[in-house]
Amino acid sequence: MSRMSLSRRDLLRRLGVSSAVLPFLGNLPSLAAAAPATKRRLVIVFSPDGVVKRNFWPEAGPLNGRSLPPILAPLAPFQDRLLTLKGVNNKVRGDGDDHMRGMGCLLTGIELFPGNIQGGSASPAGWASGLSIDQELRRHLQSSPATATRFGSLEFGVLVPNRADTWTRMVYAGPNKPVTPVDDPYEMFARLYGEMKDRESMRSILDEIHEDLARVAAVLPAEDRRILEDHAALVRGLERDLATELPTAPHAVPVLESGVVEQNDQMPRISRMQVELLVSALAADFTRVATLQYTNSVGQAHMRWIGVDEGQHELSHEPNSNEAAQEKLTRINAWYAGEIAHLARRLAETPEPGGHGSLLDHTTILWTNELGEGNSHSQNDIPWVLVGDGLGFVSGRAVEYPGAPHNRLLLALAHALGHTGLERFGNPDYCGDGPLSGLA
């Protein structure tokens, strides 16, 4: 057991309070194992089926003082903290169709194993043959007491179909080891705070440990008490949302066709609930690496709440000359951008526990996709949009790296989070020039 966990458990033992309080103590500076250091965090967000390029990519150069393209317009409040990377391509080939390779190779940078999952190409495929960059970073950060956290990484989902195949998994703990995202907010809440709540009559965890929290707070320094109160307030809000906002089970169950789920119309609520859980987890220092996956490759959400009745994947196959389809796809991707903006806003509103500024000052959101464009299934110009200051990259600009393998971007992410000894990631053939330069 680490010195960090011993000091916290010793405190609880001395005060005679329940270990249920432990999740609220992880980010308190006075109980840290070592002197507080600047925290850097990475949140990778996925949405599927490519984008409408002409409505997505800004011209290269500074972004400040310019209007953003329609898809990125919801991110305008964070324009000075926005960085777009065009021309960073997924060059990994091998077995599987473009959607399968787009998804399975996106964060791994390496080929899929041969397998028996048949997609839209002549070659079936299996799982990815290597681990994903988030799990590599998890392993690196967990290796040091100064950066180790309770979970190491957290994998959130929003309406990810309840099936396991190459189109639904982007996170890999190793070769042939896909990681299932948690797309039920109740299940994620239970994982974070250790107790499944009854959905009809939510009984607050905070009510149960209120007296214990008060005992602990009484012996803490003033700054720790403030952080503890902020964390408790976040959890109280989460409990309120879980009790009142989602009366039916949100778990995604495929019906009729691939990716269509019976909880489709709950997608906006599930998204906001998962965002709150993610913000809470980062504020509590439960993890410094997380993923948030919206649906899946070949995602077929029907976004009726923005006036789009057709499935996303269905629309993505329409030619660029179909202006009606292009307009609907633009609205769909702008909705995803709005969810990214909401996440950024919540991070910006949440003070950095025990440090300066906000969570967004110490967190970078990376929004990406398995394709650059849906109808051509191109893996060139894959969307890479970064928001926030957690990696120390220079923001407020649009940068182009024509033809750069995305392995080099994955390396740059690792180096920015302190994993500077990582010289190759994924297929080494695409790492020869090292991490992308000019980001910091």
C-alpha cells in the first residue's frame, strides 16, 4: 500500500469514520504522498463517421479575431484555447474495412489482427494488435507515486452499442484486449463512489456519510476543507441529476439496424450526465487520463432533437453534392462540438483543487474521429481539435501537417504528459520523424 493511502486510512482510523469517505480525500494537498506538482490531464473525445470538410477546417493561421467554420462555431468561447491540426492522417493499413481500421487503429497506431469480423471490405479482421495511447499514458503515470491516481484511466461512453466488435472499441489495454466504455451514468457513478443507487428512490451517499465528512473536515487545513466542500457539492449535483433527469435505464441496446438504440432520444441527457461525472472524477484526481466515446464507428444516432430524422451513418454516405445531407451532417457535428464546448465550460468553471486557475488550465480535450470524411471513407485529414491548456501546446491557431502519420501526434501527446522516453508508438514505420514538432 502506498504512503498516500496509508496516511488517509490512518486519518480515518484515528477519527473512527467510515472508509466510504476515502473517495473524497484523494485530491487533498495535505494528504498527498509528495509535494503538490502541476497536474496535466488528457481527455480524448470520439465522434464517428467523418465531417463535412468545408464546414470544419479553418484556414491555417491564428484563430483570434476570425469566425470559426460552422461545425466549430460552438467552440468560439474558447477560440484562444483552441488548436486544430489538419493533415494528420491515419496511415495504418492491413486487414479490416476503413471504419474498422479507423476505429481500432485510431489510438493504437497499429494494425488490426487477422480475424473473423467481416466488414465492408474483402478482408475480415479482429482486434487491434497493440495498446492505445491513453492506456500507455495510464501505465506511465501509474508507475510513479507522484502521478498515480485511484483509477489510472476512466472510459466513458454515450450510447455505445451493447456488443463487442471492432467498430465499437477504440481503447485497448494491450494486443487483443479491448476496453469497454461505461455508457450507463448509474454504473459510472457506482464505480466512482462505490455504491449503486436505486433509480426510483435515490438515497444520497452524502447523507449517509455527512457526519463522517464533518469530522474529517474539522481536522483539515482551510484549503483542504474548501476542496472537500467543492467535491461534495459536485457529487450532490450528480445525485440530483441521477435521481430526477433520467427515469429510464440508459443502457444502449441495438435494435433493427446496427447502431440504432432504443434510448436514442436520451442521448443529450446521457451526454450531460457523463460530462458531470467526468468533471467530478478529474476534480477528485481519480484519474488524469480519460476517454469519452459517442456511439461507435458506423454510428447511427438519429438526432431528432436538432431536427435530423435520418441516421448519421446513413447521411454520411450521401455525396457531397447532396446539399441537404451536408447541411444535416454539419448540424450533427456542430452538436458534438457543442458537447465539447459544454465539457470545456464545466472544466473552466471548476477551480483546480489545491492549485491555481481552473481544471481547463490543466486539462486538454482532444476531439477526434475514425474518418476524415464519411462518403469517401478517407482517413486523411482526420479531425484533431484540442481545447485547453493541459499539454502546454500553443493554442488559438490552426496548424497544418500535410501527410503526417498520426502516430507522431500520439507521441507528441505522450511527451507533453511527461512520457518523454517513449520514442515509438504503434507501427514504428510511422514514427521515424518523432513527435510532431511546433505544438508547444
